[in-house]
Amino acid sequence: MRQALAAALGREVAELVPVAGGDLNAAYRATLADGREVFVKTAPDAVAGAYAAEAAGLRWIAEARGGPPVPEVLAVDERFLALGWVPGGGTLDEQALGRSLALLHRAGAPGPGAPPPGTEGPLRLGPLELPNDPAGDWPAFYAQRRLLEPAAIAARRGALNAAGLRAVEAVAARIDVLAGPAEPTARLHGDLWTGNVLAGADGRPWLIDPAAHGGHREVDLAMLELFGSPGPALYAAYDEVWPRAEGARERVALWQLFPLLVHAILFGGSYGAAVRRAAERYG
């Protein structure tokens, strides 16, 4: 990979050191001959087009005026993605994250499921691909593409039992009542758990590893809460820019159903039971 990386970057790679990179990719810090540092992610079983889609998502997020910063895309290949290195270690500025997320969301998207400009095809989450085909308005899209279809996959793989599948189907049947007031389609990071928010050395929040697409802005916020505990400063800053609609707190578990289904498909274990518990809150 070192030779391919050097060719893509136009610089000799002096050093390639493994670093932490998540569950689905190996990651490295490459030091170039001119001293620059580069983050590189790779996987032997990477889905075709996955790194190109991630690169397009990073660029789309970067286009949102006032939105969160993202690493610069330096090179993309079917085998790897090379990004500008972001020095970390600071204390996350939650107010800055709240403000910049609101501005990212307000940048908008053409419609539910819409991918970054110049790309097409499914939503890619690691090895999992899910359809992004239009399905009417946001509630219909969420019910069909983000609940029923992933639930069917999870059930076929034995990750979701019959009771869990029925609970998800019941939520989908009531989605028009549950989804809240209609809103403009937001530009989403799409996989915004706390591990994909990096605090820079100065505390500035950087977003990494997007699965960017159009959707409901509360989905990103709900994902932040699934594996973390954002503080009140984040929400206060967000609401100063774009106040959340009434009932947003009651919809958090509704939007968490989708990432829980994804985790059930990819990792199995207790995620199927978590899907059922979340769905039964709304059934």
C-alpha cells in the first residue's frame, strides 16, 4: 500500500504507523518525505465505491457555510482513503459543535436519502449497503428505507426475532403520527456517534467518517445520544441557530431505531433486543 499511497499523493512515504481506526478499517499515520502527516484508512474487504462515497460526503459537509470542519481529502482509491491529519487532544467545545451542526443541517439536501452531489447508489455503512431510492416524504422514506428494509435484513440474519420485527413494523405503520412536524430536508453527517466527533488540539469539533445524505436533522442529534451524553450547552447552542421542533425529545428513540438496526445487522449480540425495546416505546 505504501507505493500506491505515495503515487496517489505525489510524495514519498517516509513512515507508516498503525493507529486506532475503528471496527471496520485499519488505520495508519503516514509521514511524508516533506514532513506532512496523513491519516490513511484501508480494509481488504472494502466495498467498491465506499471510500469514494465517504470522500464525497466529507466534501459536501465542508461546503456548508459555518458547518463543522472535516479533514481534507488528499487521495481516494478503492483500497484506501487518505486525509489530512487532524491533531487532537483538546477538550471538545460543545457550543461550537451545536452551532456548527445546526448550520450543517440548514445547508439542506435535495430530498430524503439524497447522496452528496456527483454520487449515486446506496447508503454505505461499512460493508452494509441500504437503498436510498425515493419513497415519498420523510416519514415514508424513514419507514420504508430505514426501518422496514433493515429490519427485514436483521431478521433474515437472525439478529432480530419475530417480536422485534413486529415491533418495528408497528412503528412504521404509525410513522405519520410519530415523525413530528414536516421540516426541510437537512444535510446529515449520517453516522454521528460520538466517536465520529474529534476534538482538535484547540477543542474545535471536527467530523469524521460520514455517511452523508439528506434526512431529518433530529437523526444526527439522536445518534449523538445513542453512545454518548451530549451536554445541555450543545443543545442550547444548536437551538440558538435553528430551534428544534416541539416534541424533539420524545422522538429521540424513534430515530435511534435505525442505527440500532444497523448495529444488529453488523454486530448481532444484544442490539436486536435494544431494537425491540426502542420500538415498543412507540407501538
